[in-house]
Amino acid sequence: MQTYGNPNVTYAWYAGNSGVTNRSGRFIASHIGHTGLICFGAGANTLFELARYNPSLPMGDQGLVMLPHLATYGLGGCENGVLTEPYTITVVAVFHLIFSAVYAGGAMLHSFRYKEKLEDYPAGSRPNKFAFDWTDPNRLTSILGHHLCFLALGCVQFVEWAKYNGIYDPAIGSVRKVQYNLDLGAIWNHQIDWLSISSLEDIMGGHAFLAFFMAAGAAFHIFTSNFGEYTEFKGKGLLGAEWVLSTSLAGAAYTAFVAAFWVSTNTTIYPTELYGEVLKLKLEIAPYFLDTQTLAGDAHTGRAWLANFHYYVGFFYLQGHLWHGLRAMGFDFKRIGKYFDNLETSQISAG
């Protein structure tokens, strides 16, 4: 991380990123711990929503988020927006809670039992194979390839699930099996009109294409080194922990913004009976999405919660991208304070 020329820099306990910057073992432990937190949050929130779910009311009017997502995947026996088999969702939630405990155990094992730096293990050993240096482009491109591989597998799993189990189709108010439509022309055109996609087959086709595209990228990054010489144009001199963090935040911001605008208007993958009516975009101090229907007690639809949460999280991700990116490029934010201090003491003399 940026030390501003201080070789003995120290960070407070709450500066979590600094604790794993040059400690590959701790970095893996933090990844596992974060996964456990996500699993626990998903399972706990699903049980919370299931406990307050009222089948006599439209699901979209109850401010739910987890249940509509699971119903979209065809879980819970959803018929016309009403869950008929909530036990299935209970099983999914409990499994997430169980796995969160497993992940927590793994995180503590890597934190307290194994070495902080995997490169301290003997060369050729299995732990040593996962050691990495933030400034090593060949190692980082291999790590990127493995990430793309798992993302591709996730897309394949989604496409196969829709094909053999089915997903919720708002046109018929029930779950049906969806065969993906791998039309490259349609996929290309949907880059512009993706907000208005109204075909589940096209959506599955897009995921099938992404699976192939990311699998090809995974193979390229895993089995090849950087193509050509690693030059300044490719980022030489920038590559490091903070630059990787910056670009990761940029990707997270982009996906958050896409999710916010898609959930606010699309009713094919986000049906109105599950998420509520479409939203309208308003602008006051900051942009926000507003419900077009009035609910009792000034409540909000699940669509409003999802859209606004993703939008504002994406906004802060974007600020983090700019902050860490500028620091990685060598900009010293402490100069700003010094600059204003100098303005107060500076004097202008007339010639």
C-alpha cells in the first residue's frame, strides 16, 4: 500500500487492507472469512424474511429481497407470486448457515494455524504454489484466470438449472424450463437495449455466451504469460496491491450500477408480483429510485430496496476506485491539507 516514502509505516487495527497486503496466507484467510459472512447474511436474512412473509399479500409489497430471488430460481414452488413450498427455502437458508460456520472455521485455521506468508513454505510444496507477489504480472494473470474459471462455472450452473429445473416466468405465473437461445446477433444488439430484454431464452443465451467467453479468458490467463513485454503502456510501475484493489472496486461499481438500473425497470427477470412495480428515477441532493405505488405505512417495495442499495453501494465503490487508483499512481492526498495550510500563511507582495 502507499507508504509515502516512510519505510516503517504502521496502520491501525481497523485498516484491514494493510493487514493482508504482503501476507498471502492472511489474504486467503480474509477471503474465506468474507465468504462466510456472505453465507451467514444470506441464510439469516432468508429465515428472517420467511418468518414475516404473508402469503395473502403480494410478495413485492412486503419489502422482501431474498425470497423473490429464490422464487425466481424456481425454489419454493412459486405460483403467481405466492410461495407454495416454503420448506425448500428453509433448507436453502439452513445450508447457507451451516456453510458459513465451515467457512469461519477455515478462516480461523488459515489465520491462527498456518503461516502468514505462503512463500515461507518449502518450494514445491502445495501451500507454496498459492503464494503470490502483487508486483508479479505472470502470477496475477494466473490468479485472474482461476477467478474467471469459477465465474464461467457459475454461468454454466445457472443455464443448466434453468434448462432442467426451470425458473419463474411472469408471463405464465409459474416455473418453466428455459432452453437458452445462443443468438450472437441478439446478444450483440442487447448491449444497447438490455434494460428492455423480455425473453428468458435470450437471458439464458447471454449467460451461455458469458460462460464460453469467460472460460476462454480463463484458459488464456492460466496457460499463458503476459503477451509481449510488460511495458509502461500495460501498467508497469502501477501494478501492486492498491492498484489491484482499485480496479476491483471499479468492476464492482460497474456491476452495481447495472444491477440498480436493471432491477428498477426490467419486469422479466424481476417480475412485478415478486418485486413490486417499476420505479422512477428522481434527483434531489443525489439520484434515487422511487416507488410508483403507494404502500401502507410508507413502506417500500423489494425493488426499491434493491435498486437504491445497489446504486449507492456502487457510488461508494466508485469513490474507492478513484481514491486507491490515485494513491497507486503516487498521488499524496496529504498534499491537499498542506496546500490549504499554505494558503492561510502565504502572502502576496506588490511589485
